[in-house]
Amino acid sequence: MAKMKIKAKAKGDIVNVKAMFTSLMADKEEAEKKKISVEYITYIVAKHNGNIVYEANTSGFMSENPLVKFDFKGGKEGDKIEFTTIDNNGKTETGSEKIK
């Protein structure tokens, strides 16, 4: 399951976000080679004040421990950004961080 490290910094009204998800991201072929179970993130969503600011449908094509970076407008220092991931087995992981 994906554990996450989140950093969010406000510069004026623009917030720069970096998030790294600890996941094997092993599709069927790679899992067979490494003799591990198939595990990869299928969905990532980031919300600020209940509004979606980042959303991605993914598959095993992403590298191990994927890193996403994006900017959004309207956040300020002290606000919270929340990430939710869902993996191919239906497991959900949520993490949040205050904007600095």
C-alpha cells in the first residue's frame, strides 16, 4: 500500500505541491519476475478545501515510488491539502499536510 510524503509551499496565491508515494508499482509481468504480488496505484486525488486540485488514473506503468509535482491557485499558508490513493486491490490510503 502507498505511504506518502507530502510537501506544500505557498508563494503568493500559488501553492507548489510535491508528493511521493511509497509503492512497488509492480504490474503482472514485473511481479512474476520478482516473485511478488501485483501492487500498483490506480488512482490519485488531491483536495484543497474539498475541491479537487489534482487527479490521475494510473497503472503499473509508473515507476516505483512515484513522485508527483503540481501547482494550484487559491491556497494559503495553514490550509490543508489531502491526498487519497487507491491501489489495484481496492485498498485506500489517505494523507494530509498543512501548506507552509
